Amino acid sequence: MYGLRGKLENALVGDYPTGIIYESSEPPGFPSTGRLYLGTYSCVIVSPATMNTVSKIVNGVADSLVSTLAMHALKTRTPLYILPVDAYEVKSTVPLVIDRERCRPCNLCYAANACPTGALREHPYYKVAVNVIKCNRCYACLAACPHGAVKFNVEIVVKPAPFYLEIVKKLQSITGVTVLSRPEQVKELLGVTA
């Protein structure tokens, strides 16, 4: 939804076992995680790790590709680095937002009618519904909206929930897990300079 898939795919071109593994294309049991037992990887980086994923790892639940990978990393003593989201106050961006106050004067949503992908569509209650995953950032909606109600890359401040901070403390206590506190640390681990 942030339009980064192409950059990620280009960054992971190379000899086996590079590439992106999607949970939807994995058979049951996530066999790609077995590469850890072969010593294929020197570490596992989970970034970003959602509250859901962190909670699963803390409680030993392995029911998704990411949580299963983390569990196998711990079993094989492969260093596991995790960057939990929402564990620190951070500035972030919301990829696409509709300012409902500016949207009020219209009876018809011009932005939705201009959207070629269906990312914006008219809605009987909200006037316009947003499906960020369908947005290809063509910005046709920006030009079509007469009131400037469509906004891209809206900056927000995300503050951690107190109970989640307790879960992150538990994560920090797991042997073999290094909890990262900023995205730059992921780049450092990967040796990325730019």
C-alpha cells in the first residue's frame, strides 16, 4: 500500500535463496522456514513486526509465515532481530486519507469517479470508501476533487499503548531475540548505506 513492492523485488534479485516469499504462495507448514535448519541464513530480521506478530512470538504461537519463521530461528539459535511497530513514539505516514469535512459539500464524489483502479468508490454513508491496496498513486483523484479532500502521505504521530510496552519487555527477555528501536538499525544489519 506504500508503493514499495517494486523496490523490494529489485533489491532482492540475485542468487538463491533471494527473493520474496509470500504467505499466500506457501504450502501448509511454510516449508521455506526449513532453510534455517540448513544454515542458509545468518540471521532473521522481522521488520516491521506488528503487535499481533510480537504477541505471537512472545507466547510461542507459530501460525503465520512470520511467526513460524521466528519460532524456527529461535529453535536453530539463528539470531533474531525484531523491529516492533507502535512500541515507540514515531512519526509515520498514512498513504491515502479523505478529509471528511472538506468532502461534505459534494453530493457526488468526483474523486471516486475519476479513480481508475477502484481505490476510491462512492459509499452511501461515508460518501467515499477507500481501499488503499488498490491505489496505484496515479493521483487522478487529486485533480478531480474540487475541495482538496484527498490527501496523500499524511504525517501522523504513533504513540505506544501501555499494555503493548509490557509485551515488548517480554520480547526483550527472550534469549536469542534482539529488539530494534529504529528502522535505521535494519539497514545497518543489512549493510545498506543509502
